[in-house]
Amino acid sequence: MSDHKKPAPVAAPINDLLKHRWSPRAFGDRPVETEKLRSLFEAARWASSSYNAQPWSFIVATKDDPENYQKVLETFVEFNQGWAKNAPVVALSVASHKFPHNGEQNRHAFHDVGQAAANLALEATSLGLQIHQMAGIDPEKARKTFGVPETHEVVAGFAIGYPGDPASLSEQLQKGEMAPRERRPASSFVFTGHWGKVSPIVAK
Amino acid sequence: MSDHKKPAPVAAPINDLLKHRWSPRAFGDRPVETEKLRSLFEAARWASSSYNAQPWSFIVATKDDPENYQKVLETFVEFNQGWAKNAPVVALSVASHKFPHNGEQNRHAFHDVGQAAANLALEATSLGLQIHQMAGIDPEKARKTFGVPETHEVVAGFAIGYPGDPASLSEQLQKGEMAPRERRPASSFVFTGHWGKVSPIVAK
């Protein structure tokens, strides 16, 4: 089993945990210890959220529970099922659209589920695990499959496990697995005073 | 200057960085080094996003640029201005609602801005800084002030700086600053097989 690392080619120093998180598609067979999975959701739990509303929930299944594993896997789009089926753990995130304290719309529900997901992914990196998050899911199928109430919305999919050998992937996916990581430069998104005016913080 | 730490009272072990991030309101006067601010946005830059669309932007200002600092501060609701005005750096996050590759709606725009914000907050923790994120802003006022285009939406506010003395806060805010951190238990949001069915991963 290979452990293909792909640290971000950063333009300024960042913490190692943030640098080493990435989204591989090659997963090893090795099951994930329950204590480690518990730590992932504990990390999500301590994310910050608007009014501390904690709008996140997760639906998770491991391969030793094949029926529930399959139910989660089948909410992913076909392309994602193709590689995610090798991950020992699959999950979905769910957002609550209403504030518990007053029933009003929570504009930051997806935002705060994203914060919890980022925490979860970094805890995974910290434990030698890897996570691939997927926008490519069928949220309405997931709602029906799991009885998610109308007050909530299914957000994203997760494949979770130990690193695997990129050679286990199709030729096309191997290319993506080995390709350099890319992001637009900070000067394209950090502004001061007016939209589009590059902040001196990130200007060269 | 006090450095009031408030590690999460975790129910399962999590990485120290995740454990020590919290949202204080007491900020010290000490300005933040430009290199550290650059690292914060670099950390945000390497967040994961749907189709790698990177829908995040930031509008930032430091106290040594009083005009632009004031412009950001005044987009916060009054209550937040009251304490955030002591932070040496203030910022806003902005989400792009459209995918650059096809112009379609990005359902995960807020989610992925949340992931970038979580990265930024953890990088801050790593550098001895602290961040308080705010949902309490006036997004339309911010749009007008900074000329944010209609394709984008202003998401949240940030106060950024070094830790300060909780005694600098009003009595009411001091209470919040010293109060225990609280989250609902993982058993209330980690499910398997069906909505509401607690996953054995987090069951006691």
C-alpha cells in the first residue's frame, strides 16, 4: 500500500495539518478504528457556528455494516461510487436550515456545515486518515433513503479511510491523483477598500 | 495582557489545533505581522471546494489603514462593532454563487467559504492569533460599501488579532468570555441507517 502525499505548494507558510490535507481517491482496505472515527465527529462538533446553532448532522456507515454502507454509497453520483466504494467508511453531511432558538432561517447553515466538514477533514489528516468530500451526490434520494426531515437538507458526501495505492485507480483517475494541486493566487481574492483592489497583505 | 485559553472539553481526543480554536471577544492592541496575515489567507486558499471552484473572497483592513478599517467595521451590527473595534484586523468573507467553468449555480458556495474560514481560523490558532467570526453583519450595506458584484454575496465578518484581557470587556461580555464552551453531544447528530438512529461510533 502506497502512501501518496501531496503537500500544498504554498506561497506562504501554513500549519502542516492544513498543508497536508488533500482529497485523494485511492483508499486502502484497512478498516478505520472506531475511536478514530469518533475523533473525526468530535472535531466536527467543536466547529464554530452562527449563534452556536451547530446546524450539522452526519449519516455514516462502515463496510462491516454492508446494508447501511450500500445505502450511503448509492446516494453518490455514479462516477463517485466508482472509486468511493473502495473506502471503508462513507458518510453524508446534513444541514438544518432553521435556528433552534427561534425557528428562523439560518443563512449560515451550509457555511457552518462546511466549517464542521473542514474540521473533520483536518482531524482525519492528523490521524493518518484521508477524506474525499463530494458535492456529487443526489440529495433528494438521500433524503428519501434516510428519512431526512424537510427542515433539513443533505449537503455533501464523504469517503473516509487510510491511503491506498494510486495504481488501484483507473488510468484517468490516476492522472488526477498524481497531478499538481492548484489554487488561484491570493491576490485574486484578498481585497482592501473595494472589490478587486488587491490587499497589500498578499500583493507581491 | 492576559492570554485566556479555553480548550474544548472534548468527549474524545482531537488534535490540539482544533481543541484550542475558540471565538474570544477580548483582543490585544498588538498589531498583527503582515506575514502572519498572509499565512491566514494562504490557509484559506488551500481549503477544498466543489469542482475546485474556490468560491471565497475576503475584504480585509488593518488599523494602520483607518479609513478602510472603519468601512469594514461599520458593516458589522452595532453589538459586534462594540467589541470588534478593539481587534487590530477586521475582514469580511464573500461567496461567488456561480461556477466559473459553466456559470451554473454553486449549491456549495457558502459551504466552501465556511471551509476556507475554518482553515483561516485554525491557521490563526497555530500562529498564536485568535479569530471571532460574526454572522451579525449587514451584507447589503457591505455590498454597497465595497462594490461587491451581484454574482457574489457577502457572508460573514471576522475580528482578528492577538489575545487580550477579558477584563477589557463589559461585564456581560466577560461572562460569555469565561463561560464553559458547550456543544450538543455527538449522539444527537451522528446517525446510521436512518435519521435519528444513533451511530454505534458515538453511542456510549
